[in-house]
Amino acid sequence: MTHPHQRLLIIDFGSQVTQLIARRLRELNVYCEIHPFNRVDDAFLKSFAPRAVILSGGPASVYADGAPMPPAGVFDLGVPILGICYGQQVMMHCLGGKVEGGHGTAEFGRAFVTPTADKLSILDGWFTQGDEQVWMSHGDHVSKLAPGFQVYGTSPNAPFAITADVARNFYAVQFHPEVHHTPRGAKLYENFVRLAGFTSDWTMSSYREDAIEKIRAQVGDKQVICGLSGGVDSSVAAILIHEAIGDQLTCVFVDHGLLRKNEAAEVVRMFRDNYNIKLIHADESDLFLGALEGISDPETKRKTIGRLFIDVFQKYANQIEGAEFLAQGTLYPDVIESVSFSGGPSVTIKSHHNVGGLPEKMGLKLVEPLRELFKDEVRALGRELGLPQSFIGRHPFPGPGLAIRCPGEITREKLAILREADAVYIDQIRKHGLYDEIWQAFAAILPMKTVGVMGDGRTYDYAVAIRAVTSVDGMTADTYPFTNEFLGETMTRIINEVKGVNRVFYDLTSKPPGTIELE
Ligand code: XMP
């Protein structure tokens, strides 16, 4: 089988940070894929045809019953191999060395590695300023090297911190070069891929060309429908597919009446006018807001919106004659299979359905042109496709929209106030040049009115909360540290410019204990 790019295979043994290895490699324009150890056999190795292999870290002990092992053939491929942490231990174990556990062998957190006398090419650029800081996270350690290996670096608790069998191009380290706390770890990956002969042939423009060809081959002359949310992923997917098959694509943008100020108009303008993409603007706000009337429970709100969304999408999709494919903006982190140790060799597959269950129900096949990309790569592809930066850099916006920023009952009046307050708040953030430093910022309208005094009169109006967080992946978040001046100015602007608000709260809760959204 021939592949358009040089490929690197990462065999995953279940480390929490395996995805970061892939990130570091992609940053070097190297195409790589992560596959769990129990899905990689000799036939897979042959068809994957890697130019190099990385064995990831993992939580197991090599001498435990049923310890995860790579296929024997991996060491006979004749390609460079890099073992990280458990990957190092498994290499030693398979090639005739020894690994020990027990008291005194563990090392967690920051450590410093000291070089030995010999030079090693994957360490070029290392140790230029003395010992290197690395991140350790291991219970066991290597106690005897496999034949052919030599030590190139030691740390207080890992006498074999850096090891290599240069003749066979096998390299193995006890620490994690992929994490932030190994500050110069990227250099080690760079040296490794250079010595493996990678020529950085994986770029966004080549991805774009390959993806277009693949879409054409998959779809032929059939029709494709794509649900547009106005978010970056579905937008990039739609534009890419449009570039591949033009008018065979129809986008359906379901407007549930829970979008931000001007959002629907902007999405329609961009897709219909700028890109000339066939777009159905399904204004179903009456349906959604009607169904949500009187509902305060957050889960009931979410379920109601989810259920209606599928119904509506299906209704419009049925009108598109001959539609055989559904396009989705599924990303790589959604499709990587995670390794499970608790349940033996079983694997959990995280699958992501923007319009859950719909493909099966309607008998549609999926087109997922972003399946191989990480979020920031989708942004890079968006830039490559000419999407404006202001669109690509937009903060995430949840599917249920403003419904989950309006605790308690949702009314049109509250939504209108919320839209205005949010627009003023975001305008403030943009004016102060803070938008790109913040992961997500938004206003919420609270389910209460409070008393105030404006001019000479008493007011009894809604209270609004403003929230801004920093985050890497939305799983945890910190409050963004605005200055008091900024907060004061924002409070004044919201109250002056938005009718119906007389009080502004600033939400200081991190995640955990809070979640980013209020519901
Ligand atoms: P939470 O509130 O769970 O949010 O801390 C984490 C991130 O996920 C977004 N979010 C959603 N996105 N559908 C989405 O597409 C949803 O139902 C949903 N709920 C939360 C949230 O905006 C934040 O970025």
C-alpha cells in the first residue's frame, strides 16, 4: 500500500499524555497516528509502513500478568524506534534487559538529567547549558540494559534516563520529552525525526489537497448535507467539502433562537454570500422557544434542545433529494481509541456525533474530513482556506446556546437582554485587546431581579453575570484575571447600554469546582 506522506506510528500503552507526542510531531510537519498496542500486529505494521515508531508511556508494569506488549515484529522493521517511559521499559524487557519495581524506584515530577561522556545525535542541542530539566513519572525503572544499549544520561533515580543502541537506531528515555515540564523536549523529537529521514512533508496545503481528493473519491456524484453550527469545526469542514464537490453540498443551519446577537445573519452572510455555498437557514426559533417554555431544569433543557435539533435537521435533510452523505466536523481527539487496562484488552472508542444517531436513522454515510486533525490544525486549515482570523479565533459556543446561560426559565425578554449584555461585554474585551488571551468569555442572565437606583428613580431589573476563563481543552479552567478598572468600565457600559439590567456580577469560579457554562 502506498501512502502520500511519510508516516510515523505511535504505539499507545495508555499514557495520559500520548496525544502530546502526536502534537509535538505534527508541529514538526510529520504525519503520525496513535494506535493502541492491542490493535497493532505484524500485518498492521506492514500496511502502515512507518518510517519510525514511538512506544508511548503507560501505567502498567512489564512484569505484570498480561502486561501490554508491542508486536514482536516491531523490532525487526529496521526503522528507528523511540521508547518513552513504559516504552523504554518494554523495549528493554523485549530485547533482553531487566526492569524492576518496588521501593525506591519511583520518580514523579521534575528531575535533572546529567549527560554521560558520549555524544548521541538525538541529543543535539541538549546539555548546552548544563543538566536538562525533564519530567519523570514512573514507578518501575530499568535495572539492566538490553545487549547493544548504552547510557547517555542519568538522573538521581533513573541511572538509565537516556539510553540507546545506536547501531540499530533504538532510543529509549525514562522521562516524558513531550510535556511542557521537559522544556527542551521538542528538540529531542526533532532530532529523532531528522535521523529517521522525515522531510516535514505534512503541511496544511498538502492536507488540503489530499482531503479534497479523498472527498471526491468517497462521494462521487452524490449529494452531501452538512449541519452548520457557526463554530469553527463545522465551518471548516463545510468549506473544504464545498471546494471538493461544489454544489453537491447543501448546508443546513438550524437557528434555534438561542444564538448570540447577529450570529445567524453573520453565518448566513459568510456561507451564502462569501462562499456561495447552498445554505438552508432553518429559522425554527418559535419551535424551540415554545418547547422550552416553563422549563428550568438544566438537563431537561438540554434534552429538549437535543431532541428537537435532530427532528429539525432530519426534516430539512429529507428535502434534499438524493442525499447519501452527512458531513461532520469530527476531530482527531474524538476518534483516538483510548487504551483500557481495567477491562483487559477492550478499548473504549470515543465517538462524537454532532447530530447524534442521525446517520444510522437516516441511512446516511459519514464524511469526516477533519478526522485526522487536532483543534489548532483545524484553525490552520481554516486559514489556508481563507477564513478570516476573526472567525477562526472565535471562542467556543455550546450547542444548546444561550439556553445554558439563562438559568431558570427562558423567555424572549431575558434572551434579548442577554444578547445585548453579551455583545457589550465581548466588545469591551475586544477593545482592550484581550479576546485572544481568553479561552471563553460570555455573559449570563441570572434568574433574579434586584433593586437599584438610576438617575433619581428606583429600578427593579435583571442581574447579569460576566465570566471569562483560560483553559487548554475546556476540561479545567481558571478565571481570567481582569483588572478592577476593566471590570468597572464593563459594568458601567453594560448597565448604561443595556435596558433591563441594573446589576453586574463577576464570576470568579474556576473549573473545578464550577463548570465553564452555568448549566
Ligand atoms: P463545561 O460547562 O462543561 O463546558 O465546563 C466545557 C466546554 O464545553 C462547552 N460546552 C458544550 N459544547 N455542546 C457543545 O457543543 C454542549 O452541550 C456543551 N456544553 C458545554 C462549553 O462552552 C465549554 O467550552
